[in-house]
Amino acid sequence: MIKLGRLLPKALLLLVLLVGAAVTLLPYVWMVSSSLKTEAEVFTAGISFIPAHPTLDAYSKALERTQVARYLFNSMFVSTGETLLVCTTSVLAGYSFARLRFPGRDLIFLIVLGTMMIPTQVTMIPSFIIIKWLGWIDTYQGLIVPRAVMAFGIFLMRQFFMTIPYELEEAGRIDGCNRPRLLFQIMLPLTGPALATLAIFSFTNAWNEFFWPLIVTTSEDVKTIQVALATMRGGEVVEWTTLMATVTMSALPTLVVYLLLQRYFTKGIIMSGIKG
């Protein structure tokens, strides 16, 4: 009875987690299943997750009839560039707030944190006016540069740098290292978990961004995949198999990034000091 009393809470927790995982994965399973069906099979009565006659015709149509490859490249280029810039600015600012001493440091950091409470929609119009003034409408830099700084990234890297012992810096100074060498040769190699966590957040946010690319891009050459998906859904006639195939392809890059960096994800959250 004692063993049963101990196992019952774990079994209930496992059951809840399995149900939650099933509910989360169900839309993705349906998406992939629909992309492998024929158009007629999608509208048949009943629910079927396994296609009767699997086919890749929807993927061929998506690549032939639309510029899906171009849209995916644009999203990949913008997301990668934005991730690199966010990681760079977050490392520099986070190190400054964690290690350097200068007047108003804590106040400036509080102001940076305060920007996290400002809705993104509030900054859309000022950002658009600046981008238009610079002549960056319908350009890659217009998509990337306004998102080059992330307050959460600065906070994450600052918390991580604060967990690194000061003795490492003191040892580096004894060996003659200046500030840039301390950061790039001693501190930066230790930030792998935090950088991986930040890269996942930044890449995912950039990849799923819709409203900003919608108002900044005007041509097909710079349009991202999220804007293209909205255009496909907004047509008079929607080919659902083609749409599901496009959505499946658009979901793959974020999945690959997460799988490559997921082993650092939990470690980065724990070591950065973010707790409830």
C-alpha cells in the first residue's frame, strides 16, 4: 500500500503530461497528414490521421506554383541575421551591466527592463517612420535592424555573467588581459548555454514575426514565409493540401534549430538565474 501511495501521484503526473503532449502535438500531426493527402481526401467525412494514399504532390505544387523557396530563404536570412545581432548586442550590454561600473548603471538597466512592458505595437509607427526616412522600406536591413536589440536577451546574458566567478577575471587581469580579451577569450566561451537559449528565443520570434514584415515589405523578393502564408489563406480558393505542405516546410527550420540547441536550453535557463 505504501508503494502504491507513492506511485499514484507519479502515475497521475505522467498521465497529465501525456495528455498535454498529445493535445500539443495533435495539430502538427494533422498538418503533416493533410499535406500528404489528396485534395478530395481532405474533405471526406470523418477524421483520419493516416492518408489512404500518401502523396507528395502538394509539396511539388507549393514549390512550383508559388515562390515558397524564395520566401523560406528570406525568412531564414532575416531570422539568422536578427539572431546574430541580438546575440551580439545582448552579450556586450549584458557584460557591461554585470561587470562594468559606471554612473547610472542600475538605473539604465531598470529602464531597459521597463521596455519589456511596452507592447511591440506601440513602437510600430515610430519604427516605420525611421525606416522610411532611411530608405529601408522593402529591404533586408529594414526587416533586421529594428529588431537587433532584445531587452530579454540583455537581461538573460547579464544574469548569466553574474554567475561567473570574479576570480576568473582577476586571473585574466594578472596575465595582462584587457577588457575585450577578458570578454572574448575568457567570459564568452563560458556563455554557450545562455547563448543557445537566447538564439532559440530570438530565431523563433524572428521566424514567426508577421506584422512587421507585412508593413515593411512590398515586393515578392523580400516577403517572408509568414506573410506569404497569410496571402495563401486569404485567397478566394484555398488549396488546403498545398497550404499544409507550405506550413510544414515553414515549421522545419525552427524545429531543426531547437533540436540542435535543445540540450543547452534547460541548462541555460538554470544557470542564468531565472527562477519563479
